[in-house]
Amino acid sequence: MEDTLTKPLNSETMNDDKHWTEKILSQEGKAIKVATMFSGIGAIEYALQRLNIKTDIVFASDIDKFAKQTYMANYKVIDHHWYDDVQHIDGTKYHKKIDLLVGGSPCQSFSMVGKRKGFNDTRGTLFYDFARVIKESQPKVFIFENVKGLLSHDKGNTFSVIKSTFDELGYKYYYQTLNAKDYGVPQHRERIFIIGFRDSSIDFSFPSPVELEHTMQDFLEDCIDSKYYLKEKGVKFVTSSKNRKKRYTQINGDVALCQKANQQFNWHGDFVFEEGDKQEYDEFFFDVNEVEEKYYLSDKVKKYVLSEGTKNFKTTVKTDLKVARPLLQSMHKMHRSGVDNYVTHNQGRIRKLTPRECLRLMGFRDDFKQVVSDTQLYRQAGNSIVVDVLIAILKQIDITKFSTDK
């Protein structure tokens, strides 16, 4: 697919009044020394690559061995510059040797913060290590990314501590929630980005949205392996009287779902019934044998399998969305029709997205090497940062201005 977001680099001076899509990176040929924590599959590295910016990877890190395999297959990084544990990173080794530090630590460990304020409040959390490496290495710029819920986590105490920590580090920083669909990718994915500058004289504004020119269908592959389609057993699993009587499905959330490990690839919708639906329900299962046993859902069966959820969780159930729902790290299970993304091909056959399609919806082009299983690829795509959002930020910053390359 043609890249509509970037333009060829040259050495012309950037015009600050221009929209970020028209800005020209000012230091052509200069290399950016980048370091990443919680690196995943290297979204910032790929963003720099798509911008044709030379990159020197100072170090990268991730505890996931499969993420490391994917990362190593796609980027030039010396093995001893990789850290399996961020706690082992000694930032003093890289003091003022990093132009750009990027990371996004999990926020689960923040549940006890907010008792005090600032740097001490983050000790014992993974965010502490990100802040510690900033303090020790003093990068010119840092980018911290996380889920939108970080703003409200622990009634706002978490984000208050994060801001206090960055204040104590002496960095001038800006933060804003950005949605991938506003930066060229048809995926509704809201994430908070915090951009920090060691130079306090720098003023920054986040890149403004652009009109979305593509739909999710533009990112789909033409030829799809049959394993990605809903199988016959998936239909039977949620329609057969045997399974229904054994209560393998949920009904209004009152009956727990019994699921074996190998059933994660089956389709097992959660049923929701309102008052007056009992007769329709009985009539449906009375003539269920009349449902054609095809490898896709008939309109009749679809109503039951594509459920809106349970009493505790409701969502709009649709397939073939123009803008995809947020890609999740749990996509390998692909059994929640109101949360995951499904598309129809070939006479109504319903299928899940392929790993390649998920990578495309995260901004990774088809030159990105896939070297792990589908399950791991789904997880890696769902955990990544959308590359196109990073491209917008890098161009808005004019990241090449911060190169220490001679």
C-alpha cells in the first residue's frame, strides 16, 4: 500500500507553520541513537525505518523471548545490547549517549501508588525502571506510551505520580491521548503519549489529526488459508442440544463458560435473552437440524453466535467494520464477537483477521518478517504501538534535530 504519510527526506529547513504531513526532516543523513524498553517488536525502530532515518540501536529490552525473536529478525542489534530484564539496564553506561528513549511499561503494578508523591512512589514498579534509566542516561527526548486508562487508574493517583516523577527528573514534557484512526490507520486505538525533552526551552504541540482515507478492508489479504475461517464444529458447539443442555455456553452471564484449552479456536458465542425470547429460543433449537451445515454462519445462526455479550458487558456486534476495533494481545483466542474483528469473504464465510492483517493495522508493512507462531504474532501485534502514530510524532518533533551523529 502506498505510504501517504511520509515524504522524501532532504536537507531543507522545516517550516514550523506547516502541517506535520508536509514537514521535511531537517538533518538528512544523520543517525538517531535510539534505545527502547519494553521493546516488543520494535514499533519506534520500524517508524524510523519507514522514514528512512538512519538508526543506531543503543539497546533494546523485553522479557518475552518470542518478542526478542521477532525483534532480532527485523533489526540490527548486537545481542549484548539486548536486555531480558529492564532492571538490569545500567543507564549510567549510556549517559548522554541516547537521542531517543522509548517505552511503555505495564501499569498493573501501580495499585499502591499515590500514598506519597514523586520518584519514591514508583519504586517497585516497572515504570520506576523507565524513570531510572532516564535519570541515569539523560536522553535528549523520551516517548512514553500507555493505555488511555492510565489517566484514570487508581482514581488519577497513578498519573499524578508519573507526572511528579517526570517533574523531578527535570524534563519538560507534554501528554495527550491520540487515536490511531486519526493518523491514517483504520483502527480505533486510543493511547496516551508523553513526550519529554531534556532541553526545557523546547515548545511542542502534538500532531493534528488527518482525514482517514482507508478502511479495514484495504488492509486485508486476497488469499486466506482455510484455518482462519469459522469451522463447522464452531457452529455446532453453540447450537447443538447436547452442548446447550450441558450449559457449555453462558446465558445472561449466570452460567459460567466451560472451555478447554483446545476450544479457543472454536466459536462459542455468549447468549443473551430478554423477556419474551424463550419461545423464539425453543423454536430455534427445535429446527436447528434444518440449518445447513456449511463452514459459515447462516443469517439464522448468526443472530445467536454474534451476541452482544452478557449482562455485565454489552457491545455492538458487527462484522466488516470500516474502522477496526482495538487489536488486543488476546486476539489468538478470537472468540468474542463484540470485541474482536471479523470479516466475511466468499459467500458469507466469516473469518478472523490473519496475523499479517493485524500487523498491517499496526503500521507494519509486508517486509516485516514473521518468525514465530500465529499465537505469538497476534499477541505481539496487540501489544505494539501503532507505527503511523509514531511517525506523526517523529515528524512533528523533527527528531533528526536531536541527532548527536557527527
